[in-house]
Amino acid sequence: MQLEEAYAVEITKLVEYVDNKEDPLIRTVRTRQHNISATMLRTARYLKTELQRGTGQIKDNIAENTKERWRREEDA
């Protein structure tokens, strides 16, 4: 248990150090991580929209096929 606590303390110190550091490399990494996160979020939104559009098209096709089948059955 002491090992886990020591690990948590050291990680916390490291995070505080990095957060307070105005190193150009650290700023670059933060910016890149932010950009990657934003890009992933945009991609996820796009894929969700495409999936919904595809699902809607499938539902429309099923409805149209059902209507045609009913019409054929009525005509028969």
C-alpha cells in the first residue's frame, strides 16, 4: 500500500511540475493533444451523422418495399 501511495504522490508532483512549466515542448504537446482530441470528436460526430443517415435510408427502403408488396397483394 505504501508503494501505491508513493507512486500517487510522485505522479501528482510530476503533474504539478508539468502544469506549472512553460516549456515550449510542453506547450506543443498540449496543443497537439488538444487538436487530436478535437479532430477525433469531429470524426465521431461525422460518423454518427453518417450512421443515422444510413439507418434512415434503410428504413425508407424497407417502408417503400413494404408498400409495394402491399400494393401487389391488393392487386392480386
